[in-house]
Amino acid sequence: MRQVRVIDTGIRAGTQNVAFDQALIEARNAGRVPETVRFLKFRPSALVGLHQILSHEVRLEYCRAHGIEVGRRITGGGGLYLDGGQIGWELALERRAMGAGLASIAARICTAAAAGLRRLGVPAEFRPRNDIEVHGRKVSGTGGLVDGETLFFQGTLLIDFDPTRMIEALRVPVEKLAKRDLEDARRRVTSLREVLGRVPPLAEIQNALLEGFREHLGLEPRWGEATEYEERLARRLHEEEFGTDEFIRLLDAPADPAELVSASLVRRGGTLRADIRLEGPGRGRIREALITGDFFVSPPRVVFDLEAALRGVAVAQAGAAVEAFFARSGGELVGLSPLDFREVVETALNQIILNVGGHALRGHWRGPAPQSAPTLVFLHDALGSVRLWRDFPDQLVRATGCGALVYDRWGSGDSEPLVPPYSKKYLAEEALKALPEVLDQTGVREAILVGQSDGASIALAHAGAFPERVRGVIALSPHLWREEKTLAAIRDQIEDFEHGDLKARLRRHHGSATEALFARLVKVWTAEGPGAGWGLEEHVAKLRCPVLAIQGEDDEFFSVAQLEALGRLIPGRLETLRIPGSAHYPLHQARNEVLAASIRFIRAATASDRHSPRAAAGG
């Protein structure tokens, strides 16, 4: 057993707690304090991870209006909302005594904390990469770093927590665009009050955690006090660094996205985004790079050192430069690998920029080039972007051997913003004019179109109008006309945009283009009543390739009548899949089922030339 000091520093502002975190680490490295377990509480605060873009993670206007302090942690990971309904727990320990590998250390510490919670009657378990859960619901999140000879690891435990305030203060991930998904977000967390039906006294909670640390980590607790040295150092660090706007806004959205190439990457172990500004002849050299996201790396400065190492590197050498950096840096990643960082940088540098109808559209290639394999072309929905697809394109590329073209439609994501007037025929115009230009400029000749909602309708109309170049269509939540439930759902979106947090969530998707994109939705979709269509049927009826149409049985926008109408237009070519318990986004709400059905469909569509352009041209 190793004796450790236990301190409780009480309730403080979020940035003051962050400053004490750093003071504790520095005091440990200087040999001024022993190994320590710290308990802490927070005044209402929204704290982003060290590597996150502030305005992408926090609703700054809401926080200002409701007296919620905004700050930045010294550890990585995602944004946190903290208040009196949680307690924090931290360990500042001798690095060498805990073994090697931050991931394995995290597993040991989380397992110990979960064992302590079980002493309270909470059936807690460790869930990789860094959560403690109760029956699949998060009750404590954690993160850590190594600084010098000190391992610093921290967690927050939900005691009596209202997730509504968390969702209002933080920007829910951009994929969660429907109220159904917000309800799902609320179901992902739980608290001691919800699990036990009571809030245990603070001392009981602390003693349970300490017993878990004693039993599983060999730490013998001895209660003590914070030293004057730590408190004085924490005050200075807060005044000079952690309480300053300079540190809090250390990472914010790039000022001019038009000058950047960008890419995002989603892995089970975290998310990454690269925004890169180029310079020199042919824009062949990196001027500056910004690497952000929800991930853990130790020491934290590794990411800043990587950004510095990429300055001035030739575009062609950037991927190798990333790998070489990690080989010499000695940094440790949790849940991600150096190859993930290389991939997001190379994907950003390979971003394609198309000029379609006089507008700049941005996208990326995945897998084989169009001259060597059929191409999956992804078309997102009205308020979506490339990020809607998450890793779905990569999964399909690996499973089918096809290439993939993923791009932001006009007005969305990284593409050029919309400008009024907004055309009521935009779906037909994209199907018949914009999409042919995209395919021509990218050299796609044999396409399988994959569309969500608006994107599905565009795909169906295009495939009918240009049958010689489309092998198949996967239509997720397709539609041919407005229904009463469509207009009711849009009225709910308008209310959420004006008085809720939909605008904030969309801004994370589309930035300054958000207002124009939503204005088109409102103006065009509410211009006519139920039954009004888009004039797509005449084109869809000419479709000659197979179609897989997927719809959630609980779709809040469209009914099964849409699939039935498709069946009448293209008899014998349509396969339908209706998924119980899924709403408008079956890709997110029934991922495995959608993925399996899509892989099977693509393999069948590319197995023979029966539906290929060559066969169609010769028939």
C-alpha cells in the first residue's frame, strides 16, 4: 500500500478548478506535495477539452445569458457541463508506479472507481475508452495526461444531474438534428439519484471511491489539506493563463473557411478534424495546420508540436511527416493511432473543390478512382453535410471495393453558402443540372447513388433522367411530395430554430451559412400545402437500375405512402426495407441493419453488367 493525501477543495468556478489542476501537477513534479486524491465541485461551467474548437462545442450566447462560466481543461476529450449536481475526483500519482500505457492505466483507474461505486449499490462498470457506466448509461466520464513524472487523471461523477441544462449549454453533435435524437442524448446518461432513488451524503460517496482506489490501486488514503503553496500557485495560474480569454479561446473556428482545406474523421476512440491553409506555387506547401477534436493524447502539447512540425511541409510529404513526427515525439494516444492523424491530414489535403453552376462545392474521395471501379456517390439531406455520413462511406468502400465521392451540396457544410432567391425547384435542378456537373467534373461514369431524404429524391430523379450512368440507388427516407406530417415536423423545426438550440447545432454543421440554409427550407417547403410535390415523378418513372429504399417505421417526416408510390412508378425494380423503431435517420438509428442491407445491395449491383451502363446502352 502507498499512502496518498486526500483533499477536498470545495466549490469553485470551472477555470479556478482547472488552474488548481495545473498547480497540483506542478507541485507534484517539484516534490512539494505527496501523491494526492482530490475531490472538487463546480459552480455552473462549460469546459471544453484542450484540443476542441470553443465555438463548435459551447453555446456561448446561452452560457452568457444564464451565468455559466466557459473554460478550457488541461486534458483532452469532449465538452462538459459541470454544476453542483456533480462531484469531481482526481488523482495525481507517481507516473512510474502506475505502469506503462495511458490506455491501460485509464482502465485500471476506472475499474477501481467503478468498484467503489458498487459499494454504494450502483452496478457500475468500466466502458472503454474512458467512461464508467450503469447498464449502458454514462455516470462518470474521465480523462488524463502525463506531465513530467506525474500521472494526472480526473473524473466527474453525476450525482443529481439534469441533462437538459447540459444539452442547452453544449452543442450536441451535429448528427443529432431531430428532437428524437435529443431525447436519445438524455437517455445516454444517468445519476446516483436516478440509480439509487436517493443522493448519498458526500462523505459516503467519497469514502466509497477511496475504498475502490485502496482495493484496486493499493492507495491508502490519509485526509489532509491543500497547501498554501498550491493555493498561491493556482491563483497565479488562473490570473495569468487559465482564466484568460487567450487560453479559453486558444482554439476557435478558422476565420476564413474559403482559404482552407478541411476533413473530419470519426473513430470509436475519438474524433479528429484538420483545417489546413496552403501557400506557395500551386498551393503545394502547408502554411499552417489546426488539428482539433475529441481525443486524448499525452502529453497534451503533442498536438501543438505536430501543428508546428507541419508548417512549411510540402503537401506530397505531409502524410509521411505526420508518421515521422509521432515516431520521434514519444507522445501517447488513447483510442487513436498516428495513422488516424495521417489519414485526416491527407484527406484534408486531398479535398476536391468543384465549380458547379458557378458555386464552389467541396468534397473528398474514398477508395479507388472512378476509372478503376464503380463509384458510390453520397447525397446528404436538406440540413445535413458530409459529416452526416460519419464512417458509413469508409465501411462501404472497404466491404465492396467501390470508390466513394462524398461532397457537401450547395449551401451546406464546407461548400459555398446559398444566396436568395431560393428556387422552389431545387431538387429537380440538383438532379438534372448540378449532379451531372459533379459527375462530369470528377470523371464518374458508373455510379451507385446513396441519398438521405432530399439526397435520396435527387438520386432517384437523376437515375431516371440519366440511366446510362447509374447502376443503382440506395434511397434513405426518400420523398416525392409533402405530407401533413412533413409540414408539422417542419413547424417543430422552425420553433426549435427560433427558440430552442437547433440553430446552434446547425451552426456546428454549416457555420455562417446556417441562416440561409434554414431560410430555404422554410420558404420552399412551407410555400405549398400537403400533397404538393416536386415534379420528380416523370424522371423517376424512367429509372432502369435497381433501387433499395429504406425507411424507419417511425419517420417523423414521411409515411409509408412514399415507398408505395415509388413501387407504382418503378415496379419490379424496387426493394424496400422498413425498420421498426427507427425514425427519419435510419443510418444513425439502425446502423447495422442499414449497413448490411447496403453492402448486399451494392455487391449485387456490381456483380454483373446486367444493370451497368454498357448493358443499358446496348439494350
